[in-house]
Amino acid sequence: MNINTLNTVYFIGAGGIGMSALVRYFLSKGKKVGGYDRTPSELTQKLEEEGAQLHYEENVSLIPEAFRNPADTLVIYTPAIPATHQELVYFQANGFEIQKRAQVLGMLTQTEKGLCVAGTHGKTTTSTMTAHLLHQSHVGCNAFLGGISKNYHTNLLLSDSSEYVVIEADEFDRSFHWLKPYATVITATDADHLDIYGTREAYLESFRKYTSLIREDGFLILKKGLDLVPDLTEGVTLYTYSTEEGDFHAENIRIGNGEIIFDYVSPLGNIPDIQLGVPVFVNIENGIAAMALAQIAGADSQEIRKAMASFQGVDRRFDFKIKNDRIVFLSDYAHHPAEIQQSISSIRTLYPHRKITAVFQPHLYTRTRDFYREFADSLSLLDEVILLDIYPAREQPIEGVSSQLIYDCLRPGIQKCMCHKEELLPLLKTHATDILITLGAGDIENYVPQIYDLLKDK
């Protein structure tokens, strides 16, 4: 089915952060868009205001008549939707063309030059930063982001003239194998999604397969030191990067007065005095990768320096809510042990002598089962840990798997407690807060506005 000639698009799982960018894309093209999501949210409310017809009950009778013609309706679903979902089963039984979100993004990389960011962590910030650099330059871009850009208050950026599309290349369910990147960054290959892959070796092989999909005239920008041997087509240019070494790296890093400034070293042209708009240490490395992609696409040094300084970050990615001399409060989507370690280390760099407390909500029973020791190691870098129950997302409980596994492995001497979600606000009301961060990819974010209201008056 040709994307340009179809009339209607129906989404199963419309409110997911990746899916919602496609909802907005098809609305921008004048298509009639409808769909289902399990729960209403601030994001789904905005999608409805923008023209999407959404409902929140798994019920075939709620599919509007306009989306019941197999000849001109494309159905897009997220792999998080179970195969038994009633609406998905209906569309399958009635001859509709059905595609995963990643397949649709893959089609876009066939017609535009895909600038893709893959890796266990760092994808959303790096891709959003890349999109911002290009959007603020003469190059421009389309962008499908895995988070809400704080510069643009959306996860979709559009251009009438640019040949580039920025895409977050998701390894879950091997989704990124549908892409055909022109240039791609790989940020990290720490094992994850072992419920899908089974072993670390299979996980790494999936990334190796991804590198073989890069266009013949394309580029791979590989984080230096990764345990990955790429499988590159002849003609692909390989670069390395990291904070302080590689083809792309930083020199003369200056941290102080709430600012981070460094000199960017690049085979495509050095840029001195880069100032980070979101001054956390991990964003030096994210920024290096983003600037490399922007240079490959043709952005110039002045454009890049100016845009790096104006980058405001991504919702739920090292997202400062309160920042004053008395209290610092931020939320972070970090839900993998390596991400949590990076997040805590970045806070320590900014505030080396203050007490750091985290509220952590583990995400998925399988991830907790596979990495509870690693979670405990990362969280033990804190002064205090408040552990919530596991957020199940798409999973059923696994016997013997709970937050207690992490709790029992935390280092001796750390302040720690277990807490049910409904007990969190009363606990924080009497808590002596210095620096507080909420960590996790579940519904902990729903509590952030209430925590903000509670802390802002302290």
C-alpha cells in the first residue's frame, strides 16, 4: 500500500510515544486517523485535539465505520500489543494491510536519508538533539522521536524540503531491522530485552545484523569500546566516538557554575567552545554523537554551536523540575542498570557534596529477574533508595520476582525502604529532601506533578 494514496490509518496502541509520532505524521498528511489505546493520557488527549479518533476499550464495535474498508485503510500496531487483541484479530481476519510501527518507519528510510540512533540507552536524547541541530540549521529534517522535545513540545518534526529523517532505532522485538539507515549512531550494547533475545550473544547479533542494513554510501558512528564487530557493506564509512577518545570526541572539558563547555574534535571539522544546553556529563557524549550526524548531513559549525547551547532536553530525560539552593528535583526515564548508573554519576558530578535520594520503579518482571544484582549495584551509588513495586507493563507476574530482590542486594549502610505507590506522597511529605530523582519507565511519571507541588513549598 502506498502511504501517499491511502485515505485512513488505524493505530492499535496509539498512545505510545513512538506510535503517537506516526499518528501526528499521518494527521499532518491530511489522512483520517483513528485507533485504540489502553488508557487515556495527556498525550492521547492532545492527539484527539489534533484530530485523531481514539477509544480506550478493546472492543471491535468501537472501530468507526470509516476504518472498516480494507481497500484504503492501513493498520499499524505496536509489538507491545498481544496477538490475541480483539481489534488486531478483527483486522487480520478481514484482509486489512497490517504493519508494525517499525515497518512504516522503514518505508520512510527507503525514500529519505535516515539518520538513525540505536543502542541500549541514550537513543532518545541523542536523536532529539540531532533533530534539534538540523531543525535549527539550513539543512532541516523530519524527525520521529521517542520522547517529547522540550524545545518543540512534540515528538514529531516536519520539513517540506529536507531529504533527511531522524529516527530512533529501537532494538525491542528487532524493530530496527526494518530500517535502511544512511547514517547511524550506536550508543551502547549492554544486554536488554532478554525476554525477546534470550542471550546477550543473540542481542549483540541483532545489532550486528542492523549494521549490515546501512546504505552503501552510508556511515556508522560507533561508540568506542563496544563489544560489537559490525557487518558493513563495502562503501560504508566507519567512525568511532566517545567522550574523550575516538574520531569524534571532546577536549578541554570545563565544568563549573552549572555549565559544561568543551571543544568538539571531529574529522569533519573541529568546533571550539560547545556549551551544553542541558549541562549533565552524559550529554557530552550524546552531544558528540548528535553533532557527528549533523555534520554528515551538512550543518555548519556556527549552526551547530548555537543549537547545542539552545537544546532544552527531552521530557523525562534528566528533566529538572526544581533547581534551587535548597532542593533539586528531577525525573529520569532511566530503567536499565547502565542508564541508572549514568544518571546518578551525572548528578554526582553536578552536586558532589549533597545527599541524593532516588525513587525507583523497576520496569518489567523479566528485566528485574535478569538484572536485579546490576540494578542494586547502580542504585548503591546513591545515598538513599526508595523502591516501588515493579511496573508490569505488558507482562504477567513471575513467581519470586519482586523489588525485594533489588532491595536485598543493595550495599550495606545505604538508606533504603520499600514503598507502595500510594504510600509515596505521604512518605515524601515528611522526608528531608536535598536532591530527589524519580527513576523508571513506568507510571512513576504520573506522580511527578504531585511531588513537584509537595516539594515546591518546602
